[in-house]
Amino acid sequence: MDHVTFAVHDLDESITQIEDALGVSFEVPTATIPGITGRVVALNGNFLEIMAVSEPEQATLSPFGKKFVQYLAERGPGIFSATLCTEDLANLQKNLPDTVKNCGPISTWVPQPDGSKIHFSSLFFGQYHLMPWVIEYHSELPDVPIDMRLRSATIRVSDLASAVRHYRLVYGIPEDRVRLDGETAVLLLHNSSLVLEQAAPEGLSGVEIEAPGRSLRLTFDDNGLGFTAL
């Protein structure tokens, strides 16, 4: 897993909550998507991204921004998307079933504090909150001293058996890397996992972060962002 993106109304409040809970510091705000401001915190091998709408009219001018605004309007603050990392994006797209709607790869870059740029390509799927995006980096990533990582992302689905087959097919996950337990399936990735849970409403519902001696689960509910020790 490369990163997860939270959609929030109040960027500063959410940043403060996460920094206090995890003991980390987010980078300075960036506006890689017009009308949307985001901040990231790099973990060990992956990162968290928090985004909020800063200019509503401008945000709706791009397909991503329009989807982001729609997500917040319909679902409220929550986990907007998860992104998986691959070393062969072209081959993954080539082997996608014809029935899977996708967009990309879209190639772009993000600036770094030292003036360098990280180049990458992303493949997007139609249902951002259900199907993780896929990213391939074309630049070396900086080393991060933080001993903390994304361990899993949980996705609620309406039909577990169908979802397991679909996710395995789309992301090329072998059958021997699937663990079934009642109404839950764990899809084992390289250094993390996707947890599919038969429940409503559909969509990303939680993220687990692992640190030395502790693990935390981040979720959203009617009271906002919540943290649970595991």
C-alpha cells in the first residue's frame, strides 16, 4: 500500500488530531489539485494524505476535484481513497478485464521541500471509495526515519464473495494470499493488506497504522475522526 487519502472539511483541525494521536508532523500545504489543499505525512514506505476543498468553484473544474467535492457532499468527511504501488503499471492495465472502467495512466509530479520532484503515473478506477488506485513511481523516493507504517485499509462491500473475486482479478492477487473469516476477507499485499468486510454502507471505512509497541485504527463517524488502540 502506498497511501490513503482522507477527505475533510477542516484541514487544520484534522491535521492537529492526527499529529497529536500519532506524534508526527505533516508537511506544508500543497495544492496539486486546483481548488483542493492537501498535506501529507511520510511514514515508513507509505504516507497519509489529508485533503480539503479550499476553492469550491475551482475544485469542480477537474474530474478529480468534482469527484472529491461530490464525495464530501454525499458522505461527509471520510476515507476518500487508497492507493496501491506497483512496478509495472502498463502490464497491470493490459490485463484488466474489459468490464473494469479505468482512467490513465496519468503521469505527473509533486514538488519536494528541497526543490526536487517525484515523478509518477497513476491508474484510477471509477469508484474511488471502493477500488484502490494504482501508482508507479519513476523517481527515487526519499528515506523516511519514522518507524511507523500503514498496515491495512478496510473496505465495506455488499457481496463479499463477488468482491474477493473482483479484487483478486483487478490487482492480480493470488488465491493463496486470501484469508477468509466469516464475513471478512484479508487480501495480503507486499507489506500490508486490504480487508474486505461485508457491511453497509459500501466504501473505505478504516485504516490501521502500526508503530513500535502499538497499533491504531483511524475511522470516521458522525462525531468526526476517531482513533482506537488495537
